[in-house]
Amino acid sequence: MASASAKKIRPKYLSLPALLFEIRLPVPGWVSILHRISGALLFFPFVAWVLYLLDTSLASEQGFDYVRNRYFALPLVKLGVLVFIWAYCHHLCAGIRFLFLDLDIGGDLKTARLTSWIVIAAGLALTAVFGARLW
Amino acid sequence: MKRLVVGAHYGLRDWLAQRVTAAIMAVYTLILAAVLLKGSFTYGAWKDLFAQGWMRVATLLFAASLAWHAWVGVRDILMDYVKPDGLRFALQILVLLMLASYLGWAVQILFR
């Protein structure tokens, strides 16, 4: 027992490389951290951006045409819209999954892994669908 | 009046609020998606949509839900990652100011 515990250095502090390359998250962990990252992105900058778009497009017909035909034609804007759609859809799907987990539904390992894959796939699929409609 | 700053029941209201506001926003999202997929996307249709009373109220409810939901969520993130008390406090104030600005901007857009 003494020799076994002597080999491991405890406590182990995690460096950034360890966090990035050594720790391998299970799929539900990925859903969780992506839910957090997408939530942070939605708070900033996406709420401000959507408010700007809503403001401009509702203010006048010129504003609407500008947003629709010229602003959305910019490559960087297109990329931003895609990231926004993904963040919104992933956050929504993962959030619905968490609501079911709160109700003690789908908490066993097999179901939790399956629904995690479904959430990740649904987020990407919805991004593809809405992204395709934009172009 | 005795007010508890910390304690066992302190987080329940926030926890519940985050879930209720999430449900409100999810329903709004489905309604908006249905409306947008049904109609044609022109300036007239877009303006008429947000000129209707129910849409303005629903959007305002969405905005208020978002502000509360985002406050709980972003505060959780700050509590997890920002350890120095002063910096965390300053960032929380910044987040509150931003959310208040978002809400004010949304009201301005909806009721001008």
C-alpha cells in the first residue's frame, strides 16, 4: 500500500496543457461545457449584435435592405451568423436535456450518453438547416 | 427584518428562475420560428409582425426572461473562474449594467 501510494503525487494540480490534452471529457461533459461556452457567447457579443440587427432592420426599409442584402453578404458576418445559430441551437437543445435530467429522466449512463450525442448532432443539424436557408 | 446572505435555501429561487425563464424563451423561439417559416420575409411583413401587440409583449417577456436567465448563468461562470473578490464584484456590476442596457435597448426598439 505504501509503495502504491508513493508513486502518485497528490494532490495533482492541472496545468493548461493537462486540461487541454490530458483530460478527456466524456460526451455528456462536452455537452455541458459547450452549453456554458455557447451561453457566454450568447450573452456577449450575440445579444448586442441581434439587438443591433433588430434595430436596423425595423427602423426603415433602407435599414432592412441593408441588413438583408449587403450586411449579410459579408463573409465575416456570415460566419458570425453561423456561430450564433449554432450557439443558440446547442444551448436550447442542451438546456432541454438538462430540464429532463432535473426531472430524473435520462440520468442513467447509457441514456445520458445517447441524449448527449443527439444534442450535439441536433445543434449541428439545425445550424446546417437554418444556415442553408440564409444563403 | 432578518435577511440571509448565505445559507441552504439561497440558490433555489435562482435555480427555479433560470428554468422558468428557459421554458418561456423556448416557447417564444418555437413561435417565432413558426411565424418566420410561414410568412414571406419582406420589410412589410417584418414590420407588421413587430407592430402587433401580442408580439411586442411576447418579445418584451422574452427579453426580460433573457436578462434574468443570463444574470444567473453569467454569475455562475464568474463565481467558477474569477477568484479575486474585487474583480469578480466589478465584473458582476458590469454584467448587470450590460443586461440593463440590453433591456432598455429592446424596449426602445419595440415601443418607438
